[in-house]
Amino acid sequence: MKFITLLFLSFSSLLVYSQHKHLTSFGFKGGLNRSIINGHEPNGTKTGYVGVELYAGFFAETEINDRWRFENEMLYSFTDECHFIEVPLHVKYVLFRRMMVFFGPKIDLIVNKDNEIYEFNNFGVSVEPGLQYNITAQILAEIRYSIGLMKQINDFALDIYDGKRNTIRIGLGFRF
């Protein structure tokens, strides 16, 4: 229920804000997701997991002025058997005509909790810097790095405890 409320507030505030002569565009994006889960073993030794998967989602981007944009997204990604719904909120700055840098928080929600070899904190928070290049007015390319701030995953099969999830993403998007 918290997740639905958060999504409703995010998108409704964006729609209300976009009514003030600001251009809002919508689209979808997807690409490769390299997940790195850093944790420790029961004896305190650092350990982790690295996996490469896909991610996909939808976005809404609002032009605040000539240089600044606000973007929120709803993404689906996974790491091994952990499925995530992610809600990034980015502030973007136009460096050059087609290139932008962005930064913002991201909420990470784990949606599958019924596996016996994992213990999850289903709510996590990350920070996410990135770079976007607009190939055309409709097609964009992006690279981003997400840094997990909360301990979210315990994997009993791999002896990973108090795991934080970081991701490196490379993707393409299409703007309507």
C-alpha cells in the first residue's frame, strides 16, 4: 500500500506541476543492469555477488527551464532471484545541447519474499548519478550508477549478510 501511495503522489505532483507551462514528455527505457551485492560472511569477511541482467521501465520528464529538468521513473529489474521495483527521482542539468547529467534518490522495493534462502528488507534507498545523451528528439542513451545506502539482502546459500545493492546500467530510451 505504501508503494501505491508513493507512486500516486509522485505522478500526481508531476502532473500538477506540469500544468504550469512546462513541457512534460513520457517514454520508456531499458537496457543492461550489472548488479553488485556487497555484504559479509558470518565471520565478518567481505563477500558479494555480481550478476548481469536486464531492466525496463517508464519515465516522465518535465522541463523546468532551458537548463533544468525533473524526471521520475518506475523501473523493473532483477538480480539473480530478487525482483525489484525501483522509483528514481532525478534532477537533470543540460550540459550541452544533447547531453545531460542527473542525480537523485531511488527507492528500491523487493517484490518477491517467498524464497527460503533469502531474507529481505523489502524497502531500500539508493542515490543515483548518471549521464544521458539525446541521440534524437525521441531516442536517448544513458549510463548510471546506483549506490545502495541500506542493508537489504541476506543470501543464506551464498553466505552474504547485510548486503547492499549497487548497479551500473547502460540503456536506451524512447520518448513519445
